[in-house]
Amino acid sequence: MPRNDLIVAWLNDAHAMELGIAQVLENHAASAADHPEMQARLEQHLEQTRRHADLVKSCVERLGGDTSAVKTGMASVMGTIQGMSTKIAKDELIKNTLHDYGTEHFEMACYTSLLAAAEDLGDMETAQVCRQILRDEQAMADFLFQQIPTATLEMLHLEAATASR
């Protein structure tokens, strides 16, 4: 497979990933209604994620490719399922926070790989898009990391209060 085709395939994967994550974030933001700061940040990142999908799609098209309807469709379905998978859990907030934190790190790994490939191919436009997305993903991961102790303690205290009734 020519190197250009390979980066287009990887960008297609990233595009589908972003669309799937958008579905998850939409569900997680709705579930965080009792936590205004978390909900606002999830909604902000949802908009960033949609923008990321558009940016990556533009890279695919600029390189002469098309986004994959199959990958996009599968990612959307999987994102919907994942986003709803913790709905019945009492500790939904902590589970969603941990999931989202892990997802941000997976995205950072993907865009680090794409950045290296784009630079090696001399595609500075795609490299710049990857750098921009990496910054957004790192910022969200940092926010979520700071939320983990709070979400955990809130769940513990809620559980203790419920048990003592």
C-alpha cells in the first residue's frame, strides 16, 4: 500500500473515531445534568470533537480520499452503545469519567502517530491539524484527571449516606 494511502486509511479511522466519541460525549453530557461544571465541559468537548471530525475529513479529502461510510456508521453505532452502557449504574459519573479519561489518552496516541506520519510525508497541513487536536485532547484529559478524585469521593459519600438511612 502506498504511504499516502496508508495515512488516508488512518485518517479515516480517526474520523470514524471522532464521530463515535461524539455519540458517547452526547450521552455522557446528558447524564451529567446534576454536575454543571462537568456537563458544560463535556458539551464544550463535544463541539470540539465534532470540529475534529470535520478537520480530519478535510485532510482525507485534501489527500484525495473519501471518508468511509462503513467505518463512520459502525463508529456511530458503537458510540451510541458505549455512551448508554453505564445508564443503569449507580456510579455512572465515575464510570463515565474514567472511560472518557482513557478515551482521551487513546485519541492522543492516535494523533501522535498521525502527526509523525504526516511530518514524515511532508504533509504540514495534516501535521498542524494533528497538533491542534492533540492540544484539545490533552486539555480534556487534564480536566478529567482533576475530576476523578471529586467524582470518586462524591460517589463514596453518596453511597455512605444511602447506606446509613
